[in-house]
Amino acid sequence: MITGAASLWATYAWTGVTVTARFHPGRTFAGEPVGLQLRVVNAKRFPLPTVRLHVWLPPGLQAEDEAGSGTIRGYDRRLSLAGRSHVTLELPVSAKRRGEYWLEKIEVELADPFALVPIRKNLVPEADLLVMPEPRGTVPITVRRRLPFGMPAPSARIFESRERFAGVRPYEPGDPLNRIHWKLTGHAGGIQTKLFEPTRTADVLLALDLSVGEPFWDSVYPRIAEESIGWASFLARQAIHGGWRVGLVANTHFRRGRGPLRVESSFGHEAAVFAALARMPNEPTADLAPVLREAGRRLGSNTTVVVISPRPGMWLQEDMATLRRRGAEVVHLSPLEAALEGLRR
């Protein structure tokens, strides 16, 4: 009888049993509370006397509950389920640094009432967590005063929204060539100028330099780069709260051959900016000067460029001066200089 019961248990124990996991919220900033939700469902009529769960967290995530296991990096839980029932566990975790994390595995053990035939299975649920860099609130007040975020000047000016075409009008002396509607000019027999709807929304382009000088391969300091990324996260939040559209360029990339990191500034892309700040490496792969030069060719008149560079090199300073000569507003911020100034005080 014992052998027959054990055989039946081994055959039907996992029937109707599902284990799912997810992080909530799926996106958070470093240092904020996060929960791991485990749901165990027993859809069959027979109960599960003993269910043991070993939850393995990835490196970088820590179990916050005092009852967390000391033998594994995660949680160890034991429970029982009646027939056709389910249970949901809320496990608090914390993330100390930015990045993208995937739950490693869940070891599930189903045991009979006498624990004679325990059945184990390793599950790898699709549970991912995106931890965005913690906004550094240590940005000095003297630096914040140089930023246009939240100031009344942007809302007082009227810009043109290139995404909203408003019509055409006859050409007038002084109209730029890039505003001419060439196709309609050919049909109408006279030069026509494109019109766009007015807007009070301005753009800000965050140019992030992960190196400390030029050339980039001789100035790699990951700790200083992490400070620059934290500043970029803080400035992005300030600009979005002020009603600005935020774009991002950096002298690094996710994959080789894909070019430097770039996020366009447009409505609805705010999450993409923070996702890029969370996933980006902290080591440069190129100088920021050519990246900024390429991005500067597509800047509009309502764009402010904020260059976050610990120590800009000669070529980067020349490209910033070129943008200023073209009429663009360029602001340079240095986390390294701010830290040294704080030490002097």
C-alpha cells in the first residue's frame, strides 16, 4: 500500500499545480521598496500537505524580511494547500544599485503527509525588475540655478511643434530654406513656406560623458561615471516635472556595432530615458565630442543641451562652443568639480 500510494503521489502530485512570480512595481528607483509576489495554485481536488519554496534572488537584490533564509540568497518558505485553492506570498526585496534583474530560479518541493516521496522541480519564471539610478539630490544649488527647468522663461516663449503641421503660406524674405515646402512649390508655381502649430513645450538634451577627459580609454573611472548617471537621473526628473521633453545621448552603447546610446525627445518616451539610464554600462566606448556633434545637427531652436561631463576635453569644449555660436543654449555641469568644491568648503 505504501509503495502504491507513493507511486500515485509521484505521478499526480504536480497535476494542476502552477507557480508564478512577478516583481511589483516592475520599475523602480534604487533604494525604493519592491515586492516579489509568488502565487501557488493547486487546481486539483487533492490537497498538498507540504509545499516548500526556495526563492533564489539574483546578485544585487537582497531579502528584506527578517525571516529570509541564511543558506540561500533569497527566501525559504513552507506552506500547505487545500484542494482547488491558491496562496499568494508577498516577499519584500531591496535593490541597492541600478540595473536589470531576472529572478534566478524557484526550487519547489512537494511532499506527501509523511514526507516519504518528496518531488522537486526547478522553475525559472519570467520575472524581471528594472532598477533605475537613484536621483542624486546632492546637486548643488549653484548648479541648479544654471538650469532652465521650472523657470518661467520656457513657458513664456512660443516655439513651433515640428510634429504638428499647420499649413503653408507664401514665401517671405528671411524664411529659412528648411521651411520651404518644395513639392507644393512645384505644383503652385510659387515658393511656399511650411507652418507648424505653436507650442510652449521646450526640449532638453542630456549629453552624458562617462569618461574623465580625452581620450576616453585613458580616463575610465566607473565610480565617477555612476555619479554622472545619478545626476542625469535627477535632471531628467526635474525636467519632466517642469513640462520639458527629455532626450539622452551618451558615449557608450549596449551592444557593439549599434552606435552610441541615443533616446529621442518626444512625448511618451520618458520611460525609455530612465530605462536607458538603468541598463547603460558605466564605462565609455567613445569620446563624447563626435556623439554631441552628430546630435547637434538635428537640434531645434527650442532645445537646451545639458552636458554632464566631469572634465570635458579639448574637442568636447570646442563642440560646445560651436553649438553656442549656432544659437543653441548649452549648459555644462561637472559632478567632479562640484565634489571638489564641496571638499574645499
